[in-house]
Amino acid sequence: MKKFIILIIVILAFFTIDHPLVKEPREKLLGEGIGFLSDASKVNRSPAANLAKNRISNELTLSGSEKEYVEKTFTTDDAVQLFNLRYCRERDLNLYFYAERLNTVCKIVSESLEQKRAK
């Protein structure tokens, strides 16, 4: 029973500590988990990425580097989910979008993911 409690504490610490040594493997593990689940379900997972990319381009005036970043970042729905996790939920620093523009992008990404789930 003690080993089980220690295991639970280690797992909780793994998901709550934001130290770079823990955070990077956790994000990699979550990304692989999302990728595995999407491969297992055999579903086309690009509609939310396309919707988010188009809405961001329409609603915001983007510079050349921001357009390039959006094209590279929002390639698949897994990438959109990872962006949402990293920059919207965990509030990591994004070098291209920040403050109100990041809030707008996060709102668009969240709505795109919700629309994908509703279908």
C-alpha cells in the first residue's frame, strides 16, 4: 500500500512541477500520447487546424514571421491541441503572440477544438 501511495505522489508531482527538467519530458509524453490516440482512432485530425489557421489569418493582421509561424504551428489537430495546452492553459511565453493577441489566438484555438469535438 505504501508503494502505491508513493507512486501516486510521484505521478502527481510529475504533472504539477514546472521545472524545465520535468516540463519538457512531460510535454513530449503528452504529445506522444495524443499522437498515439489519434493514430488509434484513425480519424482525420486536420479540420480544427485548418479552421484555426484560417480564422487567425482573418481576424488578426499578421506580419510575415507570424504568418510563417502560424503555417508551421497549426499543421495538424495534435499541434493545435499542444499549442492550446502549452500557451493557453499553461501560459508559457510565446515569442510571436503575447498579451491580447495571444488571448485572441487562444480563443480561436479553443473554439476550433470545441467545434471539432462537436462534430
